[in-house]
Amino acid sequence: MASVDAVAYAAALRQYAAGVALMTVRDDTDDVGTTVTSVMSVSADPPLVAVGLTAEGYPAEVLEAVGSCALTVLAAGQAILASRFSSAGRPGARHLLESVPWSRAAGSDAIVLDGGVVALDCRLDRLVPAGDHVLALLLVDDVPVLRPDAAPLLRLRGRYVDAPGTR
């Protein structure tokens, strides 16, 4: 079986538009946040979502240790936030969110953005190894933000783009 060239594989998947979310975890000393574009609905009963994270990355390590997180689906116009949280060597989440309205999710105590499309308050069900990533299966305990008329931010061809308005 021939293996797919890594460059061709990456180029192919860049053609797929994906929603952009901010995953935040509150640990003992700080808030950790990272931009994620690999979020999917897994189950309605129980309510489960999956998030892809770099296996050796700090966000996966903190999520595993803490056991809970929040996901905020970013809205159109929030590309600067997505960029801030995808940069290497970034400071704590609260520093990156200066002048951005946010609150804490009731269960996880993690940051949710008031201006997002939707936010999910989650508990870690399990981590599943998947190549150089892990899939974090998350039980959704609450939906603290829901703005059904807000247009989402998308990632397409390596760029953040505002989605067209909703119907």
C-alpha cells in the first residue's frame, strides 16, 4: 500500500473549511488556551464532542491532568483571537483576552467568550491516541453561550475567514 505524501495530504485537507474554536482549561495557577479546528459532534446521548490535540502538546497534558475544559466556537470577526491562541510560546489565556468580554463556565471554571457563537462546558471522558495527535472525547455538561444568529469564523486554505451570514 502506497503512503500518501505529507505535503499532498496537508494541501488536500486545507481545502476543507472548518469551524474554529478556543479550548480553555483552568488549572491551579493559570488558564491555558489553544485554537482548535478539529472539533466534531460524536453523540447526542450522551452529549459527546471530540477535539483533536497535538499528542505532545501542553494543552493535551493540562486537559488530562485537570479533566475538564470549555470550548467556545469563535464568531466571524474573531480571527485575531484565533491567531493569538495558535502562536507558539503564548502567555496565559487571561493575558491574551485583555479587553475581550468573557466569563467562567459553571462546571469546568474555564474561560468562555461572551461573543462566541456557542460555548460548551465539558468534562474529559477519555483521550484516544491517534498518530501524532490525541482525540479528546468530551462530555458536554452545559451550553453557557448560544448565539444562533452569529456567523462563525472558519479556517480555509490556511487562513481564517468569516463565514457568510446565517439564514
